Amino acid sequence: MVTVLALGAALAFGVADFLGGAVSRRATVLQVLLWCVPAGFAIVLAAALIDGGAPTGPSMAWGLAAGLAGGTGLITFYGALARGPMSVVAPVSALAAAVLPVASAWSAATG
């Protein structure tokens, strides 16, 4: 089941990145996010309601911080896709997204 969910998430991110970049060439980045963010929020809210659990103060603070960081990342990413070739921007951002956690885990493991 984990593999299916991971593949589904990868597919969703790939489609969202492609469509977000394509649409951001025709509209401003903020206009694109004005439609994308509420749609993503509705999906995450539905998943949270289905999963259940009570929110805590620290989890809400981490969620807020993650949302701000994610929003900043999306603005930067879609802006780059609107300005540069998608065939360059998407792989570079994917590489950075893969290298940073691996480097962080490696440095934590090696002290």
C-alpha cells in the first residue's frame, strides 16, 4: 500500500508541476496559486477529516510553518517555470528536493 501511495503522490506532483508551469506562462504566478492552493487545501482537509485525530498546538505550529515554506516554494517554482524552460527548471528543482533531505540525513548520521 505504501508503494501505491508513493507512486500516486509522485504522479500528482508531476502532473501539478507540469500544469502549474504551463498555466503560469499564461497567467501570473499569484493567479495560478489562487486556484491551486484552495484545491489542495480541500483535498488535505478531506484527508484530515477522514483520518481523524485531534490537533495539538505544536502540530498546528509545524503545519503553519510547513504551509508558509511550501507556499514560498511554489511561488518561486512557478515563477521559475514561467521564466525559464520547463525542461531545465523541473529537473533542477527535483534534484534539489532529493539532495537536501539525503544530505541532511547523511550529516545527522555522521554527526
